Amino acid sequence: MTFPKSKMVHLPDATLEVYEAGQGGAPIVLCHGWPEHAYSYRHQVPVLVERGYHCIVPNQRGYGASSRPANVTDYDIHHLTGDLVALLDHYGFEDAIFVGHDWGAINVWNLALLHPHRVRAIANLSVPFRAREASDPVAFWAERLGEDFYIVHFNHQPGVAERVMEADVASFLKRLYRTEQWLSDKRPMSAKFWEQEAGSLTGKLMMSDAELQVFVDAFERGGLMAPCHWYRNFTRNWETTAGIRQRITQPTLMIYGEFDTVPQVDMRDTVPQAEIHTLPCGHWIQQEEPEATNALLLAWLDSLARS
């Protein structure tokens, strides 16, 4: 099965480019991370469709051909989760199983907090659930990790990183989409990362040139400014979610990458139904270890069906 063709889905607050396959089955929504694309789930969609699921894979706002509003606040967590709710409404689903990787995982965790009745179950990769911090997270990272930490850099010097990344999208993505480099580099990504030569990094490109071109084409058309705006709402998200109960009650699958720079956390108290696994890979879990990811995902989905 080739990756499905996209269609434009017009929602009340945004238009999303959506890849859909397997109509008629139970709905499962797959949410990509930064800086990625719905195509990052190319290895999962065929096996899920074969198992009978209705796959809905959006390019979230700011990505691909989806809406790219100009205002930074239009990328806060309320807008991002609102798009997923509106997507369910568009298809006539009361709830769905959600899969998220990286920022997609952050969005799905928050969807479960803000709209819990729309989330049947969760399968997240790389980024665990972290309860709301006691203080502004961007200020905390600036103090602990410095101005060169990429999230701080995005917030304190808006537009600078995007200009570097957009100057040569293919080179930027070749530096980023690598496996095994995490074995020797456990440091958080810094702003200087964007200026490194691909040949100076360890590891290897985790996809074919043809696959890479899908991502390159999307970011050459749409740019990196809107995707980076997601990071510029960390403080706003923290401010506007005060008082939200920090507990995930849905059945959950969590998959970590052993060599990912994203730290693992103890979620036993905040995600009591979590089933947790670690695969021998870096950050791009479902692309680095597609067969192992699929096996864990399908086994977990089977257990849901039996419960």
C-alpha cells in the first residue's frame, strides 16, 4: 500500500491537509511531531488499515498545506487540541484512539486533559506526560540550560533559527533525521546544531532519498516559522492551563527511544494505565524502528479490543 493521497478538510477554525485510509473501521488519529509531516507514519498506516482501523493522519496547523495563521497565539494548545476535536466532529466520531510522536504526543496528552471524553485511548512516542510545572517552563530552561537551548532560542530570538533552517531545507533535515547519533551525543539540541555539517555528525540518514524529498518539498513550500510557533506558546500554555487536573485516565501505550535526548519520567501516579516500552533507537521511533513499533502498537490495540 502506498501512502494515501491527501485531501483538504475545512474546519471552523482551520483547514487541515488530511491523509485518510481504511474507512469504516474504528478511528485512529495519528499526530506528527516537529519538524515532521503526516508522512512520518507511512510505516504504520498500512498495517493499521490491514487490521481494520480507519486511519486519519493530519498535517497539523502550520504544516504541509494546512492553515498557517500569522499570529503566534493561534498555535497555543487550545487551538491545537481544538483542531483535533473539530476533526472528530467533521468525521462524525464521538471519540478516537490517538497516536502522537514528539509535539504530536504533547498535543495528545493535552487533548486528554482538556477534552477527555473525545479520547478513547492514547499511544504516544518519545515525549512522556509531564504534569504542569510549578513555574514557567521556558524561564526554567533558560536558567538551567542557557540561551543556546533550542526551545529558549526559539522563544528569545524568533525568526533567527528559521532563517538558518530555511536557507537549505534539505541540508537541515539531513542533519536532523539521523539515527544512532544519539549514542554519542546525549546533550540537548542547541542552536548551534543547525549550523553543523551533516558529515560531522554520527549516525546515518534514517530514510531513503525519495522519502526525505517528501519532507523537503513540504518545508520548502511552507517554511519553518509556523512549526516553530508551537514552541513559542509554552509559556502561554502554562499560563492558560492552571487548574486543569493533571492525570491521564485513558488506557495508554508509551514507547521511548533508548538513545533519545528526551528524558523518561515516572508516570505511575499521573498515567495509571500506562504500558511502557523502550526500543533501541533515537528520537524518530516509528521511522527508526517501524516493525518493532508496529508490533507493540498492534499488540496493545488487540488488548484494548479484548478489554
